Amino acid sequence: SGHATFGLPATPWLLNSAGAISGGPLAIAADAALGCALQSELGPATPYTTSELSMTMLRPVRADGGTISANGQRVHRGRSVGLTEAFLIDESRDRLVAHCTSRLAIFPPLNPTPEAPLDPPALEPPADLASDPYRRPVEGEVLGQDVWDSLSGLEVIQGQIRGELPLPPISHLTGLWPVEAERGALIMRLPASEWLNSPARRMQGGAIAMLADACLVGAVATTASAGTAIASIDFKVNFLRPVPGDGRDLIAEARVEHS
């Protein structure tokens, strides 16, 4: 009660073009732990949703095949508002990599309570666990240092949009894709796939945050000269409405306010 832990494999599938796992994919595990820490204390048929998610990154995460654990705990639970926090730990090195907080809206219990399905489908785990997407051979490429040393951030992103430079593994795993770029501005898209849904059959808040983080960092990258590294230190997402996981593209537009 009041606690929830999720594990995220530090797989090469999560790598960005610079060869690191950014805060965006970590937000998927964080949001799950933050939400379920509150859910563990709610009564039956009590809906809730994340209204705000904040992440502070402390150190880079490498794709070494280990596990990143997101350990969530309830800080406050009222009648309509919950507050939770989570600590993301690199299990292979036993060190903290990020700290997260979340504010959640709690709704009145459903009345009457919906009837349970009369004959819910029986779900069997796959016989071959190697069929899980993150266990399959990695697609996409991390750009070499020679590319970063010779091209500006804008040239790299525009080259990826035109298909002249390869997209990273995280793009092939999720469909996270740059659409349009100019100096100080970037547009990206992420298909609202059912793969990214929460159990509530809506796009998971952490997946939405992943798109936001990638677009924010990418917009700053469009202002960076060759040989300049970019990484997000922290970010916050305010959720205004749910996103149906119907396969349509969710579009992010980011613009640099100060550089």
C-alpha cells in the first residue's frame, strides 16, 4: 500500500542518436510507478489520472542490458488530489539516475460500479519470450562522433528528415520521428499506438512525456554548432486531456525561448 516499483530494461532499443537513453523513455517507467503508488491506496472503481509529471535527471543512462527500477511512493492522498514521488535507480551500478514527482487527480468512485466481464479472455504468456520487441535484433543506428563533429544539430536533424542519415533505435521501436526542423524550432510525431496505452486504454502519460522531451531537446539541438552535446536536465509536463490510443499521430511542436 502506497508503494509501487516498475523495472525498465536498459536495452539498446531505447538509444537516441547520441547513443544514450534520454529522460523520455525513463518517463514511461516513472509515470507507471508514480500512478500505481497512488492507485494502491484507492478503493474499487475509483478513477484517477496524472495531471502533472516532473523529472530531474542526475546522470546519463547507458544501454548495458541492466535494469532501471522506478520506485514510487505516495506522499499525499486527499479526496481529489494525490502527490507521489519516484526514484529511478540504475540497478547494475546501484546509483540514483533521476528523481520524479507527480500530481494526480482523483475522481469520485463510479456509481453504480460497472459489472465485471462475464467471460474475460484468458491471456497466456508467449511461449518464446525472445519475441518481446525489446529482445529482438535492434534496428536503427547511433550516429558516429565523426557526424557530430562535422555537422550542426540542425544539419543532423534535417538529414534524418530527408532520409540521408539513419534514425536511432528509439525511433524504430516507438515511431518517434522528426517531421520538420528549422533553427530554434522542431516538429516531431509519435503514433498513438496501442503498444503505448495504459490499462485505461489511453496513451500512457510517460509516452506523451517521451515525445515532449525529445522535441524539446531536439529544438535546442537545432541551435547547436558541430561538436556540441545536448541533454535535458529536467522537464515538466502538464496533462490537459487524454489521448486515445487509436494509431493516429500525436504531434509535438517545440520552439526555443532562450539559447
